[in-house]
Amino acid sequence: MSSLKNILQIEQLPSHIVQFLALLENFHNVLLSETQALKSNDSDQLSKILPSKSQLSEDIAQLTKSLESKLNTQHLTLANLFDSTSSASIPKPLQHNIEQIITLSNQCHDLNQSNGISIQILSNLNQHTLNLVSGKEPSNVKLYSAKGEAKSSGQTAQKPLGKA
């Protein structure tokens, strides 16, 4: 209960929480735009999205540091703020915003992971296509025989398929 009193004594906490929520909502919208651009294979749109995504990420990091420093003055952490047991006694609007931040943070994390995986897959596919077009052999590719033994891709080209 003493930690709850400490949380409520932090100056400008509700306004920081509202600001944090607004930044997360904007970041979530940018991630949704990035997802749509990836689905439609729109590299120009992705290039336009990147600066705003980067700026929002920096803004979120700065606000997080600011919140942490304010909480540290009361010997608290963000974990204390987002702890469900202590949030039951926090005023309803603040509690609701904290719950939204937790939900939105998880959604942003999942979307960012998904977009990152999609970008990595597209990058690998593009690199493979460029290698095929330019005639470059992929380096360090390991293939496996029917027996499960590793062999380099160069060994398969040297053996004939069969004799007629």
C-alpha cells in the first residue's frame, strides 16, 4: 500500500501516462501501415514509414526514461506501476490507461516482430534472386543427403544424376 501512495504522489504521472498511451497508439498505427505496405509489396511506402517509426520509437524511449526517473524518486519502477495488484487502488481513469498501455504494448511488440520477420524473409528472397540473376553461387549453403549427412551445394553439381 505504501508503494501505491508513492505512485499517487508522483507529479504529472497521469499526464505522462496519457502521453505514453498516445505515443503507443501512433506507433501501433505506423506498424499497421508497415504491415499493409509489406503485404502490398510497396517499398516506397515502407521508405516513407521508416522515419516516423524511428522517431516514435525514440519518443517512446525518452518518455519511458522520464517515467522511470520520476518513479525512481519514489523508489519505484515501471513494474510497480504496471503491477495489477497495485493498480486496483489507483483511480479508474489512470488504471484504465495503464491497462490500455499494457495491451497496446503487447500488440506493438507482436506486430513489430511479425513485420521484422516479413522483412527478413523478403530480404532473403531478394538476395537469393539477385544471386541467381547474377550467377553467384550462394556461400556456405549446406544441403542434406537422403541419409541426413551435410554436404555443400558444390558437391551436388559435380555428381551426374544417372547414366542412360
